[in-house]
Amino acid sequence: MTDYSQSRRKMVDNQLRTNDVTDHRILDAMEAIPRERFVPASKKAIAYIDEDLPVGPADCGRVLMKPHIFGKLVQLAEIREDHVVLVVGAGAGYSAAVLSNLAASIVALEENEDLVKSATDVLVDLGIENAVVVDGPLVKGYASEGPYDVIFVDGAVETLPGVLTDQLKPLGRLVVVEGQGGAGVARLYQKSGEAVSSRFGFNAAAGLLPGFAAAEEFVF
């Protein structure tokens, strides 16, 4: 069995620290969680490169976010030990596993049945007890377990539905990558009363989540 501990250490030192991820709780969590457990067997050898990696069935188009983008997005969320967090787009379960080290509890929402099963199996196998994977449409969030202190959108969107920010607690925070490719940016949304404000976080690119593409406009 390959020992990936050195690869995790190099990921933290060479990809996270060099990209201004400075929160030691995040660094420790990403060094502790075996990223190789969340990618296909054919990708385990490259599980720690700073690239998006495909997860799930070949036709689902889902990816594991680049480590440094993921780490910066987690840092932007400012997750505390008493927080209840919703992950939108749980994928293979990696984000839920990492965030389980930072928060009180994680609700990880996924709509692909194969990914729901594989994510659940890995989290159980790793002994993670404060994260649960739930099945449902990503664009609707998961209101029955809300409201949430933090909503972490694990992928890119072209349009962010208001139903997600509706599921935030007062002063709750939502982080997401908006736009695709070179036009993508990480944004932080924060709720204050009924109002929701947002600010730029950093330039970022991530795989587009299903259901979050902008509606096509009819042009005469």
C-alpha cells in the first residue's frame, strides 16, 4: 500500500502555503485527510497535483477542486468549531471530510446517486461521524436541516439561486466560485437581516456544477 503522507505534506507546503492559505486548522485538516481515497483508482498516483481531478461516473463531468483553490475557498468561509455547514455538490466527499475537522457538523448535499454512495462509504470507512451525505437537487439546497452558519458550494456556478442564501442563518456566510475559466472569481456572500451582500474573494476556476448554468437568452 502506497504511503501518501509525504504527498500531503508537499501539497500543504507547496500549493497551500504559497497561495496564502495561512489558517493552521485548514492546513492541518488537508494534511490529515487522505485525498487519494476520493479519486478513481487510476488517478490515485496524481491525487495531490494542483489540478482538478475527475470523480464519479465518466459521464457526470464532476471534478475534485484544485487543492489551492479549495483551501482558499475554505479560508474565505471562516468556519468555526461550532458551525453547522452545508456543502452543495458533495461529489466524492472530500470537502465534507476536510470540513468535518473544522465544524460541528456537515450536511453534504449530492444529487448523483453513485457519488452519494461512494462518498458515504469513504466517510464511514474513515470514521467521520459528524458529516452526512444527503441526496437531493443541488440547486434547491437542503432547507430541512438549515438554517446554516456556512454554505460551501463545492464547484462553480454561472447563477446563484436565492434559495441557497435563504438557508443561511443571520450573519451566515456562503462561498462559491462564480463564472468559468479565466473569468471565474470566488465570492463571499453574507446575510444581514433579510439583506444579502457579497464581495470579491480571489480569482478562481472550478468545474461547473449541474443545474447552475445561466439560462439561455433568446436573441432576435
